[in-house]
Amino acid sequence: MKWSYLLGLCCLSACTEPQFRNHAEGDAGSCVDAACVASQQEDGSLPLTHSDAAIDARSPADALRGSYAVHARFYGWSTGIVQVLHEVIAIANITREGAGLKMRVETCEDSGQLLTGFRTDVRVKYPEHFPVRTYDLVVEGGSFHTTDEPLLIGYTEKWPSGCSAGARIASSDKWNADGKCDCVQGEPPTRQSDCRVIDSDQDGNPGMTVQASGIVSATQSVRIRDRSQYVLGVIDEVGHRHHASFEKDEDFVELVCSPGDCPKYTGRFCPITQQPASFVPLENANVSCREVLRRVESNLLFSGEGLDGSFPAGC
């Protein structure tokens, strides 16, 4: 897929210096008019101007603060023979909290491809219900990385009221046909009957729903323990585009599959240097996932960064 990018920025009057201020928090209302937009570079970033001297004086943390469209890609092998190509499109809002930075990430789309000579497409069915994740953002010189606790999707670590070890208690979850669930301790759930399983995407099914289509067509209910992080981040202090690697690390377990022949995801990921992530500035924090996806579908975001069926060499 061939993508190009053009920032949709608001207009004021002329290309005066204040209009090139950073999009970060504290600069709300900074805009670029139509003449400025017309002079943007091919990747959608603003051309360098005399105002960049002022931008260069900012700290790296200041250069990071703001709202971004994020495109993360990661690759790996499943069961040793299936190539996995996966991408996430998201919105990240980076703000200062106390002495540090927080990055709140909202998933807009989570999809991928499984290649064995034939292709199977997979996607999270309801990405709008994907839990929002808040990272601590660590800045070291001109680089950055994230840290946080694992994100639990499709289950909770806490028992519901009334549970005791080994007990079966009443359950209102419709996927438990007998009206009961199992009180299980220790490792995360592996069965839909576990009382800790919840309906994360609010579709009436256990866990989170993933759809597969192509050579394999199926619907999976899964639970995930996600420890993935953004690492090896490189800060563009002018604010055009930041880059990082997406270190994929998750425990992904199928709870139920229909019609019973779902793709398997056990395997390994490629080195983190082959898992790129791009952070492209948005004009403000009010841009929605729907608008970001519209820009992607209209070839206005992430030029040349789509999954095109190619796999990293040496992985």
C-alpha cells in the first residue's frame, strides 16, 4: 500500500514565526495557514525555517510532548513455519505529569497477516474497546523508551466476590452455559470458564475477539498479558517525526475458537531493530481514531509503511 502524509492543520493568517511553535502542550492554538501547508515536505513535516532555532533550544522532553499518530509494525514466526506480519495504528498523547512524562496510547486498529504461501488476514474485531494504555516515558538525552506494568486484556487478576480456591460459583456471563465459573488461582486463565475472564470488548464473548479471514476463516476469543514497550526511541527535536522500535512481548492464549480451526501464534518475534514505530505529530489532542484511519485510507498518513507482504531479511 502506497501511503503519503499531509498534516491537516488549522489556519490563522500568515506564516509568522509563532505559527511554527511546537504542537506540544502549552502551545494550544498554534496553527499553519494554507500557504504554509502547501510548502510542507513530502513526509508531511513542516519545512525548516528560522523558527527552528528557537525549537532547537527546547529540551528533548519538550520536543516529545504533544499528540501523535503512531504506526508500529512487528514481525515474527508462528509454529516455526508461518510468517507473522502485524501492525498497530494508534493515537499517543504525551504530557508532563510531575517531574516526568506520561504517554497515553489509544489503539485505532490492530491487524496483521499470516503467510504460508497463502495469506490469512487477522484483526481485532472491536479495537475501539481495546484498553487504553498509559506508559511512563523515560527520556535520556536524545533518546526515549517506555516502562509500565503489563496490560491485561480479556481477564483480571482478581477473583469475583464469593470465590474460594477450587470452588465453582454462580456466573452471569452468558458464555458459561451452566451458569457457573471456576475459581482458579495462579497462572492467567486458559479456559473461558475461569471466573477471572471478562468481556474486554463488550461483544458478549469471553476475552477479546479476533477475526481471521482468507485461507483460514475463524473467530477467536483470546486473553492477553501484554508487556510490550517502545524502545530505542530517537527524538526529532524539530518535532517532524520521532522513531522507535516496538518490542513486542505478550502472552496470547486462545480461550475458545469457532469453528474450531483458528490460527496459532506460538513462536518468536524478529529482533527489535526490525520492529519499527513512527510517531507523526497531530494538530491537537482532539483528533479521533476515525479521523486518523480516514487519513490512512485516503493515503494521507505513513507513506510507504504499510504491510505489503514483505518480510524482514535475516529474521
